[in-house]
Amino acid sequence: MPVTIKDIAKRTGKSITTVSRALHGYDDVSPETREMIVRTAEEMGYTPNLLAQRLQKQRTDTLGFILPTFGPRFSDPFFSEFLAGIGNTAGEYGYDLLVSTQPPGEKELEIYRKKVMGRQVDGFIVVRTRCHDPRIQLLREMGTPFVAFGRTEDDLDYPFVDEDGAAGMSMLVEHLLKLGHRRIAYISPPLEYTFARDRLRGVQETLTAAGLALPEDYLVFGDLTQRSGLAEAARLLNLPEPPTAIIAGNDLMAFGAMSAVQQRGMQVGRDIAVAGFDDTPMAETAHPPLTTVHQPIYKIGRMITEMLIKIIQGEPLESTQIILKPQLIVRQSCGE
Amino acid sequence: MPVTIKDIAKRTGKSITTVSRALHGYDDVSPETREMIVRTAEEMGYTPNLLAQRLQKQRTDTLGFILPTFGPRFSDPFFSEFLAGIGNTAGEYGYDLLVSTQPPGEKELEIYRKKVMGRQVDGFIVVRTRCHDPRIQLLREMGTPFVAFGRTEDDLDYPFVDEDGAAGMSMLVEHLLKLGHRRIAYISPPLEYTFARDRLRGVQETLTAAGLALPEDYLVFGDLTQRSGLAEAARLLNLPEPPTAIIAGNDLMAFGAMSAVQQRGMQVGRDIAVAGFDDTPMAETAHPPLTTVHQPIYKIGRMITEMLIKIIQGEPLESTQIILKPQLIVRQSCGE
DNA sequence: GAGGACGGCCAAAACGTTTTGGGAGATAAT
DNA sequence: ATTATCTCCCAAAACGTTTTGGCCGTCCTC
């Protein structure tokens, strides 16, 4: 039903070859013929069949991205922003984006394999790397181009962009120390994520350097959601000697922690300090506005996508392993 | 480089046809040959080339979804949840999901057209319909299967799922009236969206029915972000006679409104009531927990995807236009 | 006027599948 | 012995492109 190149050939009386070449601006077709072909193609509403094009070209011009969803109430500002970054960039470069949703686990790898081996994508974007990330190992084995957001702890050589979470936490802890806090607790994301270890290390090292430590009961673990931030903060506040400052491993848990504080009638920023990590858009308009470490998620999405496209196209990269310096954003949630 | 069906044929000494048929379980190949072929295919690590398969089958098994992003700091829990719904469902049914990001406007329609005409997708999911939605008109014209989240005001016959926003707002307003509120303000999303008119109508009609009205200066407009909720609520609170209750057209703006209230040292739920719409996961853990109207976004994503797949596969639908009854979720942000 | 260069065009192969329409040989029915 | 019916298999066409290699004139050059 749709118009093919063959239809145009028939209509113009030219060969398929000539039509194809005319439409692609080759110079071995005369200007008049080209003009004529282009015009009829337009009239007939021709759009190339991308499947056929790709089969022939042996390239898909498609990037793969697997969204690690957790349960139905999946809602993380991190991902919408990141997705916007990679989506926009891919679009600008003429690439499509194939998105799958899959919680980490067994079937996850199967999807990666199938998309690659089925030649559905030219490359992958991997997000939220884990310490020993099977996805990275698989992609390396298969020789598929990919770029990751985050490092692993295996000493693998692969392209990534990451933010120096340890440095970020360090800045944050120093800030709190300077404000006089001595009892600082930390709600950590699950340690299977590399960024979680990284951030925890930053907290611990900075405290140690200051002659303090992170006591065992001041280190609790959440699952990155607001709900768990609330629950864990509540536990911290119930301690016989509760902390005067709570750092959360991401903004979402920090918001939860703020709610926990407020639920007991205390005031965030005055009675107790709360800080996050990520600087999601909500951090600015929360009450009180959240002190946090900025992570340019959108920009990282763009960078990763551009790197991946360059790799796919065989262009050289200036640097394949980029670690961004974090930036501390001081707002009111830790007081003055 | 990758293994093709031809390689298997060569290795097994059978024809391409037989290999293909064996792998698809046709019964005109003997059990022994089939077994042998399947085994070697596995040994050789064969994965069918989906491009070729699709070109031949004239189906893509892919659904299209265009994420309407607004600027780099795009972050809306609505979309992550919706995306999870459609992504999971598509995956279960063996469909891929092709996601583009594109702000509404000129180029938007071009993308829809290209994906359809380029035979990249079998159908589309349209989200956040507008009153006169050019996307719907285009898709209808092209005869592409699609299902929308939301209605339009043109009287077009197309499949959709929507929630009865007017009824939801009605319940919310009644709740506030019952609590004694008489000065109720509304922060509306842009009226180009059908759901915005719907919700506004619900607010106005219910107030009118109660012998009240929505005065002009109590009706303000935000852009669905938390930031604009904060700004507009601030304007409302600056009025000579400020409202005692603020309803926001979505949760995100409600959170902003809550911040605005708290910034002036007032207490949400005691000094002033704030309510939202959507019941995003954050509503539950905000402080105070937000009274809002529940919208089962994940489930709607699932429903829409299932409907679309049925349409594509030519199966009959029980109902093509579904309007869900909303549910009021009373929490503490409007007091007792 | 022979040789070469060039401009404009095209047939055919290729990409990796699935499907169509048989065909060969064995067994069963007449 | 002929015909019919299976069982197992295959060659070739098709899906819609791009690319390869070459062909046929015309125009120039010596």
C-alpha cells in the first residue's frame, strides 16, 4: 500500500537504481531527471522503508536503553531527566531510541543479548552500574558499542561518564562539619551500586579525616525511594542519641527524611539538617529547599549519547572515561 | 559476522527453507531433522535478524511513544510511571517500544509521520491529549492504529482511556466544602490540554452548584511543574483576601503550593488546605501527606498498551473508549 | 576518424528472512 | 500396475532498499 521506490520508478519511467541515486543526491544523474524524480516522489508521498534501508545498510541507527524499573509505582525523576537527555541527543543525530523496561535480574541480560544479536540496535546505554556488572561484561564480550553512566569495581576498560560521588559527599560532609555538626548519619543506597559505595566512601573518609567516624547505627540503607528515606530517617530519629544531621544518598530519600523530621514536629534546617544528592528539580522548590550535590543528569545523558554515537561511527573520542567534578548546592535544609 | 540461517543450512546440509521451517516448528520437517537443526542453531548461537524478519513479515512488532519533554530539566513522575506501564506490557506481549522525545510543536507531527510511513512502528501511544489534537487527526488520516490517554474536544471517534477529571475535581471540591472552606482557589494546567478543561469544569460546576463561584483572581495558571505551583500559590497568598484552600491541577504543582505556604511560616492542613490531582507516589510521603485524586497511571499505561496491541492484531475490543471513575484520597493536607 | 574521457543511465546482486508452490520417493489403495 | 496419499524436503520469489559494475552515446583531442 505505501509508496515504494519501485512505484516511483514506474511512474517516472526510470530505473530503480536511478531513483535511489537521485533521491540521495548522487551526481551521476542529470539535474533534470533528479528534479523530476524528487518531485514525483514528493507528490506520491514517498517515505523510505527504514527496515529495508537498514537491512541493506547493516546499521540500525538505533540506540538501546533499558530502564531498570522497580515495581509498578516506578517514579524516579532521575530517569525522566536522563531519558530526556539521551532522547533529545539521539534525535538530533538521527538515531532512534529503543527502550525496554526490565528490573535487574535473570531476564535482564537476555534482553541485552537479544537486542544486540537480533541486530535491533547499534549500541547500548547502560545506566546505574553495579559493582560487578554482568551487563558490562556481556556487552564487552559481544563487542557491542556501549557507554555507561557509572563505573564498576572490576578493573574493566570501557567508556563511561560518572560523577565523583566521593568528592561530592566529601564537600557535603565538610559543609556540615563547618556548621558544627558532629553527629552525622547517612542513608545509603544499596551497596550493589557502584555509586553507592563511592558516596559512602566519601562520607566515611571525610568523617574519619575530621577525627570522627560513621558509627554503625548511623549508617542505614534505603532503596532510593522517598518512602524508604522516610522510614530510615524515622529509625535514625528514634535512636537514643539521634543525629543532628542526616545525609541521604539521593534527593528522593532526602525528601522522605525531611518528611520524617517534620512529622515529629521538628523543623528541617533548624532542629536538624537534611541533605541529599542529585539536585533534582524538586530540590529547589522543596520546603525548605534542599542542600544537595548537583549532578548534571541531563547533560550526562547528552554526553553519553554523543560518545556512543561517535563510537558507533568509528570516530575517535578525546576521552573515554570521564569523571565529572561535583558541585555543592547550599540551600536551607541544613540551616545557615 | 553473525550467524544467519544460511550458515545453519550449510552446516546441516539442509536447505534454507527447511531450516526456517524447522526453527518455527512446522510439521513438514521430520522430528530428527528438526532436532538436529535446532541443536546446531543453538550451538552456533543463532539469533534471527529481526530487521529481515520484519521486512518480510511486514510488521514491526514495535509500538511508538513520543515523550513530550519540556526543556532540559524535564522531570515528571507521571511519565516515568506511565512509561513503566507501557514498557512492561509491551515487553510481555513481545513488542518493542520506540521512544522519541519531542516538545509539542512543528516537528512533533513530522516525527509521527516519519515513524509511521517509514514503517518503524505498528501503532502509537498518544499521551496528554490536547483539545484539538493535531496528532490524533494525523494518525486517523494515516489509518495507523493508536490509542490515546485522554480525550479531545473535537467529536472524533478514536480509542482512548481517560479518567473522569471533572468527577474527580467534584469530589475534591465537595470534600473541601464539607470541611467548611468557602474561599477555594484553583491552579489550572494550561487549557490547551483536554484534561485541564475537564478538571477546571469539575471545580467550577461544583462550586456553582454550592452557590459559590470561582472568582477570577482565584483562578491562576501553572505549567504543571512544582516551580510554577510555588509561584502561582504565592500570588494567591498575596491577594488581599487569600483563599483558605488551594487546589492544584496536578500533584507536582500542589507540592509547589505546599512549599509556598510553608515559606510564609504557615502550616499546610491547619492554616490552609492544599490538594492535588494524580496521587503520584510522592503524595503519600510528602509532609503533610497530600490529599489528592488517584489516577492509576501505571494501570492506564497497561490498559492502553493492551488495547493497542489488540487493535494491531485485529482482535475485537470490548470497549474502545474507557473512562475511569476517579477515587478521592484523603490525607492530611486539607486538615481534618 | 580513432582513442579516450565523460555524462547519464541501468541490471543484477546483496542484505536475511518467510512463504509459495511444488517435487521426489515411499507407502497405501484400487 | 496404476493411481492416490503421505512424508519430507527444496528452489525461487518476495519484502524495499543500496551498491557494484558496466553499458551506450556524445564530445573532445590529436
